[in-house]
Amino acid sequence: MGWAWLILLLVTYPWLLGADLASDTLASSSLVFFISGTCLIAPCRRLKRWQAILFAACVGFLFEARRPIPDGALALSLVAVSIFLSSNRQLTRNTPGMLRAAAIVNVGACLVWFVASSYGAAVSVADLAGHLCVQLLLAGVVGTIGLIPIALTQNSALDRLGVPPAPDMP
């Protein structure tokens, strides 16, 4: 099914919206519940490569739409990650691999977002470094914990659409 990535994006959007709303409640602390990287794990396991790339680009642009970040910085990094994950599906075929990938991808994407959004900020490096450590820790924890419900929702939608698991070799 060629439109599976778009339907999957619609299924994933409530999770992205919930993370944005939770981030808005923590706006005074400048912490963001970052789950954009976690949302890529199940689609990269099940969708064809071009569908996973479109899904990753849309997730990245949805995050960038609400944050002060240079256009395409996060979206292009998520596209690169989706190309890597869809080329190496054997890394995410078991649960420990999926949890590890969710933590690594979410922390890496959060690092890209943080660096892109803080470029040119009038804040001292010590303050940025401290805030970066806390934000990356939160992204790792939220990414790992959030994988199970997000992936279950995405896999349920893909099962209803009749999308079989993609082969290990693209």
C-alpha cells in the first residue's frame, strides 16, 4: 500500500501532539519531551525505504513547525537516520535492539535540534552545556519509555493496513 506512510503519520500525530502539549506545560523549565526519533523505529522496520523517508521528513517538519529551528535541520537528520535504519533492519528486529535504537536515535535527534536551535543564542556556554545534559537525559528516558506504546500503536495500524514486515535486505 503506497499511502501507508501517510496513514501511519496520522496515527502517530496524537503522540507528537501529546509530547508538544507536555512540553508546553514545562515551558518555564525549557525542557522538551522529544519523541520524534522514537517515532521512526517501527516504521523503519515495516515500511519500504521511500515510505520511511517520507514519514521521517514529515515527522521532522512537524516538530520544526512549532520550534525556532533552522528549516530542515531536524527533518534532514531524521531522513538520514531512516535511511540507515531501513538499510540495517536486522538491528531492530528484537526488543532490546528496538529499545537501544529508540534511545540512540532520540538522543541524537535531540542533540541536532538543541544545537540548531541554540546556534547564535545569547546564553553562556556553561548554561547551555548544563541544559543540554538534562535535555539529552530526558530525551533518552522518554524515547526508551515511549517506544512501547508508540510502536504498539503504529504496528497495530500497519497490521490493519496489511503491511507485512519488510525483508532484512532492502
